[in-house]
Amino acid sequence: MFDYVIERAEANANIRLHASFEPLAFAIGCGDETTFMTVDNEGARLSTETPPDGAIFTMTASVEAWREFRKDEPKPGFQTLSAMRRTQNLLVEGDMVAFFRHLMLLELLFSDLSDAPIANGGNGHTPTIEPVIGRYLRLEIDGRPHRLYFEEVGDGQPLLCLHTAGSDGRQFRHLLNDPSVTNRFRVIAFDMPWHGKSSPPAGFEHVVYELTTDKYVEMILAVANALNLTNPVVMGCSIGGRAVLHLALRHGERFRAAIGLQSALYAEDRSLGDPQPEMALHRPDIHGGKLAGASMAGMIAPQSPSAERWETMWHYMQGGPGIFWGDIRYYFDNGDLRNGGADSLSESTCPLYLLSGEYDPSATPEMGREVAELANAVHFEVMEGMGHFPMSENPALFREYLLPVLDNILEKTEP
């Protein structure tokens, strides 16, 4: 069942490079059978014999689970190893630090993360300059001066876009280049402080990055005020999808509408083992960027194009030390809305539109529906064949869900 990983190890130079620094030996449990795998600079090998130094961890799943995992379009929760682990369809036991340290290697070996290789050579495209304009905004946030990067394009109704935890505004590049949107909307995507091209404030070396609900809401309002945005539409994904709920609760009168992508009242890591991934992200013996990218692979739908999948992962691999960790502490803890704070969402003056990806194991469609019912949302829809990052992982499919929402906002709400 696992012979295909041998070919992948031979074909992928990144696998061989990774393994040349730290050879890896682990066990694969499949029902009642156990297979051992060794990966080093010579490639990968399977054996029924225990390696001389033993297996540092074991990945176990049922025969049915491994078969579902190998399908071209597996069911949600089976698209990658990390997705299987989050949904408790894969049990990992042993040295968890080693498992997290090698997760990118394991996903490259086992999961279908790429389509056919892209051919070398020219593609015949004429050089073009995109209409997107990037600038820096100097403003004060949380009592400290910041230099914040943002991109914008288009005319009309302001549409302020909030990126996901640990990433940056590049996630919205396809939206920024879509004339069917920018002909009617002034689309603005900014990098949160510490993210992307927005540097941390002076003196950051003395503090640990932390995001809280109060800081997040203040930041968004500060940007909207500095850019003189009147009655903007706000659209956020993941932690941004949580933030739009807080904005609707606290400042609903400031926004024409709110669009929540992967919005949920709460989030929790349902994977097994210790340390938990959010703690592993900031360990000195684990490459946080690689772990973040590999973990996010499991949040992307298997139908998403390879190029967009890897670009989404790349944004995570570029994050600063501890930034993703700081963001998801807000996502898991401080921003949790199960304390009764969300009960008044239905009374907000801000119309709420919610879109949830079918393949998201973090903010599941069921969790999105829970918010929609509680808030009496104007619109809720499950995006089939979509994961946690709709605007970046599959932009062509995403626009089919988003454009009707934007049409409805312009038609049904008064500026």
C-alpha cells in the first residue's frame, strides 16, 4: 500500500536534501500490520524488519482510512496526514517533536500535494504590470507607531480584507486582480503588524508577540480611519473570520456588511499527542515555518490546484518566529465567543454573510452553520471542494461563491 512513497523519495530533491541532515526511521500501522520505513539521502526504503535503532514514532490508521486517504478526492478529514490526525483518523505515538520536525517531509512522501510537474521553458505570456498598488501607511496602533503595508485597487464601495493567522495580504492577490470585483469595489488588503511586509514596532526584540481581541479590533478600526473608509464592507478569513464577528458585535454601525470566511465561535485542536502543534511552532528544535506550511496543507481541499496550494503554504513558511503561534493563541483562547458574548450577534446592525469550506477541519461547515443560526445571518453557504483558504487555495472556484454575495450587498444594503 505504501510503495508509491519510494518513487516520490527518488523524484523529489527536497526530500533527499531534508533526509541528508537527519535520517528518519518510523513505523506505519495499517490495521494489524506494521511496516517500517527508513528515509535518508539514498531515498526511502520499506521493510518488515525493525530498524537497528528502532522507530522514533508510529503512524497508525485503519485499512479503510489509508484507502480513503489514497483516493483522488478523499472525504473531508482524509486529505493529508495532518488532516487525518486533526480528525482523529490517524494516531501518532512516540517522539512527537520528531514527528512535527519532519511533518513537511512526511506530507511530501505520503500526501498528494502536487499535480503533474510544471514543464520548464517559456509560456508565451507578454510581460504585464498588475493594477494593484502597494503602499505603506504610518499610523499609531495600541499606542505605538507602526509602518503598515497595504495593497489596493479599484473604485467604489470599500472592501477591507483580513488575512489568516500567520500569513499576510498576498492571500487576496487574485481578488485584487479580478475586474468583476474591482470595477465596483475599492479592494484593500493589509498585512497586520509583524506579518508580511509590515515590520514589528521598534523594540519588538524585548517582547513576545501577542494578539488579543481588543488589539485586533483596534487595529482594524485604526486602518479604516487612517484610510478614510466610509461604511466599508469587511471580509476576513479564519482569525479574520472571527474578527468580523467581533466587529459586528462591537461596531456594527461602522460597516455596511461583514463577510466571514471560515467563521466559527471557537476553534480547538482535536489532534492527539503532545506537544500540541501550536506549542511546537515556536520550539528551537523545530523549523516553525516548515511545520506551519505542512500543517496548513491539511486545511486545503484536495481539489485545489497545486500552484495555489503551494503558494498558500509558502506564505506560512515565510512567517516570522512566533507570529503564527501568537495569532492562534487568540484564535483558540482570547477570541473564543462561547462565553455568551455572541448571543447579541442577531441584534447587530451589520448584515452578516458566511461562507464555509467543505474540507476545513478547523472551522467546519457545522461550526459555520452554528454561527449563521445564532446571528440570523443574511446568507450562509458551504463551499464544496474548498478548504480553509478559499481566496488563495482555489480563487477561480471561490469567486463563484463570492460574487453573488457581493451583488447582494450592493443591492440589499444602503451605503
